[in-house]
Amino acid sequence: MSFDTIAVIDWSGASSPSPAKPSKDAIWIGVARRGAAEVETSYHRTRHDASETLAALFEAERAAGRRVLAGFDFPFGYPRGFAKAVCGTPDPLALWRALSDRIEDTPDNANNRFDVAAALNDLFPGIGPFWGCPESLDDPRLPSKGTLRDGHGMTERRACDRAKGAQPVWKLFTTGSVGSQALLGIARLQSLRDRFGADLAVRPFERHDTPITLVELFPSLIAPTVAALTEENEIKDRAQVRVLAGALAQLEPRQLDAMTREGDAEEGWILGLGHETLLEAAARAAFPPPNALKDMSDSDLMPPRLRDDCFAMPQGVAWVPVDEALAKLRDALHPVTGLETLPTSRAAGRVLAADVAAKRSNPPMPNSAVDGYGFAHAATGDGIQRLPLVAGRAAAGQPYPHAVSKGHAIRILTGAILPEGVDTVVLEEDTNTDGTTVVFDGPAKPRANTRKDGEDVAAGAPALPKGRRLRAPDLALASALGISELPVHRPLRVGVLSTGDEIIASPDRPAEPHQIWDANRPMLLALASGWQCEAVDLGHVPDDRAQIAARLAEGARKADVILTSGGASAGDEDHVSALLRERGTLSSWRIALKPGRPLALAMWEGTPVFGLPGNPVAALVCALIFARPALSLMSGAGWSTPRGFTVPAAFSKRKKPGRREYLRARLTEDGHAEVFGSEGSGRISGLSWADGLVELPDGAMEIAPGSPVRYIPYASFGLV
Ligand code: AMP
Ligand code: MG
């Protein structure tokens, strides 16, 4: 069963019509249709107007055979026991009827909700549970403050109101005034139930597959994402209904349908609670940033391909400095991989596709940082302190269920939640005890040896940023914050192809004296895997255009980007560049770099091709300097610049101006950079000898032992 039309309603408990000019804290409706990019939004000054609009929408969709899911941002149910107390049965829909029988709500929003709440309070012992009486009313049955309530026996919140920022249903006034919205909203929804009869179901109380389904929503579940996707000057309420409707319409029908069936049959349920990451990923997919993630279908969230002319570079001009070439490459590229959601435990090495926020605070509750004794600081002072011990103890995972009275202490262990009445802990080593009393030297510092709830990360705070390549510690953080699944990019598929008549594909085959074994392909494949890409071996082809063309076509099908080596210059035997030029998409970049010859950049059937030099030393340097940041960007992890540091040189060299140079280097025991004996670019042994590169600037430079030089370790290039 799937929904064709999603309506999201931001409700209001106002007592008069909202301003004529669209404003906040009024009723907003967002309507998204599956498959359509746009979400229509409308503003409503009164509940009457909004209800009529919804009824008309439901009529039209029902007539067209389209199933509607309508979500409202107020509670559909009350804490357990309330329905029974009001109407003698725990059936929440009997409560809907009872409430709507009592509520009067005129077309201009005038209503009797405070009288109704006061009368409901009368059904309970003591005072409450509703509160928030405006001063003008002064009804003794309805207290002005929550703290004035007493003895009513209802719990403060429903199980699902654990969502961050969720307000209790009893509160009629101020922040959210959720209680007022629910009383007035349920009455309106009851009239829609009467109007649509068996064609309408209220989840999770009713589970029939009807043309119209009503659910409870809470836009704050994905508040950071809504904030990130809010348009300039957009009213927050509008952004909420727009983003949420778009996100729900983007979800897989199966997932959405399953979500509507979750929850508690008496208290109700907030749709999507516990699936925030999925909702956030859906919202990001529904509203991709311009020029980035467009044209995504809901089954395979795929971004657009690169344009054929993306590597165009003015030709014939002088050599391009390395930094300019890098800037140009950075502008030309964007992320090209699709998205998926993975369990956190399987997401290492993947790139996060959206910002994620903490589901719960870490730590969730104030607790003890040490093994020792806990007590109320206020009851202690200077000098020797003797506090009687209460029976029992508080340990991690074994909370002490009672309050510790002032002047008493409790045995407490590291990680244990501070029991009620305890705010300070004294370290075991600083105490003495006979088992009934604990003795220590005062004064103790207030809150000593305790950890505040949320002192590490507060619920809802940003936890991990979009674009982060997830490492082991990131999985620890996500797990500690209750994030069970993560929206990630699929791995970038990197095809690697070697060319050249002289190349023998692998050293397990014999080579004649005029032949050499392929050194570049194993190197480039290992680089790609080390960069957490999916390395695709495209093998080796001789210098034959037809064969190169066929293999590039295969690469374009199997990979997101292709690295070739060999034949990339402009000579007679440089078949890769000749072929790419023939197809018209080649851009040969003459980069002022040593070692390195022109870098051939081209598009082959929509897939970018990096034509690296054949010489293994130049191939590695070009791969580290150009391919690595480019692949990182295409993977969704953003552009990357290797971190180097300045060390004294252990060599001498006079460098001419004009080209940036990279020398194979490693650190001596005393931290100086030594370079490989020969700069000859055919010396593969130097690549293996080295632990990194020394980068010499574009200009001239005179280096003597001790001169500062920039050393970039292989590890900074992600070489593993
Ligand atoms: P090319 O760029 O094709 O002119 O090649 C430059 C030099 O690199 C030549 O000496 C080639 O033999 C050598 N070369 C090209 N491809 C490879 C490879 N895959 N492995 C080792 N050496 C190579
Ligand atoms: Mg060649």
C-alpha cells in the first residue's frame, strides 16, 4: 500500500484569525505528490478555513483514486488512563468523540478550550492535569502554573513525547501550547472522521487501508535539516510543512507504510520517531542543492553526470601553474555517487551524505566520574565530614531508585546515574568508612567528580558533518548518541586501465627484453582502494585505438571515473590522447609540474577520464596531486588538500623557476628530509624507498642542508 499524496499541516490553537499577511504561528498546509518535485504550500487564517481546505483535498483525491496521508503536528492521544477517566474506556477515538462534543470553535477561531479543560480537570482528584489558565479567566479548576497541580494521577508525558522538544499535552499556554492545539485539533479531525466515515483511518488507533489516513507528526524531529533547507526569508512554519511533506513523499512506499503502523494504540505515536536519519536523508534527497543532486528517483538516489565540456581549459597558453590547475579541477567536478542508508556498524570508510544530529544526550543523565561516595553538597562544610550511609549503592546500569536525603551519603561507582539528592561525589581514596558512615576532609567542591548530562554532546546538537569520511571514532560517537543508521554515499567506482604495446599485464607472464611488466595498474588500483573507492580493474590494452575505445566504453559502464596510464602525451604513439581528441572531449592540461607531463582530461560516454603519464613516478605524483582531491570531491567527501609540514633539508639543490617540483623523500632519524639519490623519473625504486614527497615551490629556490622545506608524508595522501 502506498500513498500518492502527502499533506502536512502545521496547526494553531489561536483564539482569533491569524493576520491576513502570511505569518508564523498560523496554520500552514504543505501538499506533496509522489513523483512531483514541487510541494504546494498554503496559509490559513482560521481552523475552519484549513479544515474546509483539507476536506476539499480529501474529496478530490478520493475521487481521483489517490491515497492521501495527512499529518498533523499535535498529539492524537493522551497519557495512558486519561481516556478511561473521561469516557470510561481506554479507546482513544471514544475520547475524540467526547472532546469534540465539548469543544465549540467558531469560524473565526473563538473557542471554549479553557472551559473544557477546566471541566475535564474536575473529573480528577486534586488539581490538574491541564494547566495554563490565562490571567483573564481565573478559573480555580485550571491552575495558571504546572507546579500548582496536585494529585491528579496522570503521567506528564506519553511514551512518544520523549522526542526532543516535545511538550506535554496538558500545557494549554506558552511554548507550543500543545494542549490547546490538541483539544481544538482533535475536535476538527473528529468532524472529518464523521464526514469521510469508513474511508478515513486514524493511525495508529485504526489500521485499515483507507483512501485517507491521518497521522501525528512532529517537524522538530528533523529540525536541523529543516533549518538547513529553509529558503531565504521563508517563514519557519512554511519550511516545516514543505520539507516534511517533500521528505515523506520521497520515502520508499514500503518504509512509509510500515512507519504509519508503528506506535501505541492508546497514547498514539509520532510518525517517524526513531527513523529521523531516514527522514533527514529523504528530505535532503527531496530538496537537493542546485547543480548537485538532481534527478533522483526514490529507489536509486542518483545525482546528474558531469558535463562533456567540464574540463575545457584555454589551450595553447603557457604552462598552467599547479594551483590554477587544481582550482580549475575543483570547479569542474561535483559528487557523482548515489545515496543509501547503512547501519552505523557497517558505515566505516563511507562518506556521510547529510549532517546528523544527536538522538540523545551523552551522557544521557548526570553521573559519577569516579568510584566513591555521593551526597548533597549543601549539607557539607569545612573540616571533618561524617555522613551516614544509606543502604544500597548506585552503579553503572543499576540506578539507585530512591532519593538520598540531605546529610546522607551513598556508595556510588563510576558511570552510575546520580540518585535524586546527590550532586557531589568524593573520591573513594579520600574517604574512610566503617560500612555505616563515610568520613572525609571538607570542604568538597560542589559537583566534584560528577558529569553533567549532555556535557559531551546535547540531544539534537550536530554530531557528524555531511561529507565526513567515517572513521572508527565516528562510529563510536554515532553509536553513543543513539544513531543507528547513517545516510551515506555509495563508494566511488574507479576504473584503472594501462596502455602500451610494451606492457605485459602481469609479472606471472613471461616478458621479452623489449617488454616491461605493468607497474602502474597495481599501484593505481591499490591507491583507489586505500582511498575507500571501489577499484575496478580494466586490465591492459596495446596501443590500438579500437581496443582502447572498447575498453573505455566498458569502463564507462562499470566505473564512475577512469584512470588510464600511458599514451597521454601528444606524440605519434600517444594513442589515448589521440583517441580522446578524436572524440572531441579531450583537454590536455600543460601543467607546470615536475615530474609530470600533460595531464589528459576527457569525458568518455559521460564518464570522466584522467589520462596519467605512463612513467610510474610521474603517474604516482599526478595521481596524488590531481586524482586524489578530484576523487574525494566526486565521492562526496569534498576537495582534499594534503597536510604537510616544514622540516630542515638534509640535501642541497638549486631549483630553477617555472615548475613546481616533487622529490621522493623520507625523514632521517633526526627529522631532516632526505631525498632519493636520483631524480630520474624512471626510478621506481625511489618511490618505494620514499615515505613521502618534498614539495618545492613554483619559483626558484636554493636549498642547503638545514634549509626549511615542505615535507608531505605518504600518509597525508591517504596512502596505506
Ligand atoms: P608513455 O606515457 O606511454 O609515453 O610512457 C612513458 C614511459 O612509461 C614509457 O617508458 C613506458 O614504457 C612507461 N610505462 C607506461 N605504462 C607503464 C606501466 N603501466 N607500467 C610501467 N611503465 C609504464
Ligand atoms: Mg606508451
